Amino acid sequence: KMPKMQLIYHTFYRGVVALYLYREGKGETWLKEGSEMQDQLKIWVKNSKPIFENKLILLEAEHYASMCNVVAAKESYELSIKVARDNGYTHEQGLAYECMGKYLMSIVEVHEAGHCFLRAHECYLQWGAMAKATKLWRDWKLDLCVGDIVTSKLKHRRDENNEGSKWQSAAL
């Protein structure tokens, strides 16, 4: 039997928050709570993979992040994003990008985190969650990220062009 949507989202968000609180040093009980929510989603995913798969994978990513397994966490975040997109859950794709961005900031991968926050912002706008998109923009100062990303791309292009001109000069 399929659980009610309220219970599904309550369990999912409770798991996301619990694992985040654990990583923030709020105590071992939050890891246990997050793991229990993850176990519940493992049961439900058998009933309806399209509804539950991306949610379960995001909880797995958060769990890997909590266990300091960087490679598995990144892979799971990316898979959760893909599965959410493939199943049309734009808001959950945005949430996965946002969670990945927070995780990347915590391990000081700032540039990559900025990309994730910008993608989350795009998803929230596409979904119609203007207030959420605006809050994300302000909280993470995405106007600065955009500038850094554009500057970085321009610098990369300039470097590529300079490399090309060095090779051309050497050939002459």
C-alpha cells in the first residue's frame, strides 16, 4: 500500500534535515534519525521507484557526506539530480543541487558549490518558487558567484587563446 504524500515528504525532509544537523555537530541521535528515514524510503522505493528513487539517493548522498565519503557523496548527489530531472521533479532537482552545494562549501570546493547553487536557483525559478530562488540568491551571494564564474571562463578562454598564439609563433 502506498503511503500518503504528506508522510512521504515528512519522512524525506526529516531525513535530509537530520543528516544535515548531524554534520553540523548536533549529536549522534540525528545520524540515527536520518538512517531510520533512509530505511523507510528503501521500503517504499519497492512500491514506486519513480516517486522514491531520487529521494532515497539524496538521503544516501547526505549519509555519505555525513560519513566523510567524498567520492560516494558526490556521485550520489549527481545521480539524485539526474533521477529527479528524468522523473520531472524540478523542485527536488533544485533541492539536490542545493544540498550538494552546501556539502561542497563544507569541504571548501567553493567554485563547484557556486555552480550547484546557480543550478538550484534555476530549478526553483523553473518550478515557480520565486521566494525560494530569491532567498537562495541572497543567502549564497550568487551575484558574486556569477561574476567569479564569468571571470573564470573569460580567463580560461584568454589562456587558451594565448596558448594558441604561442604555438602559432613557435611554428613560424
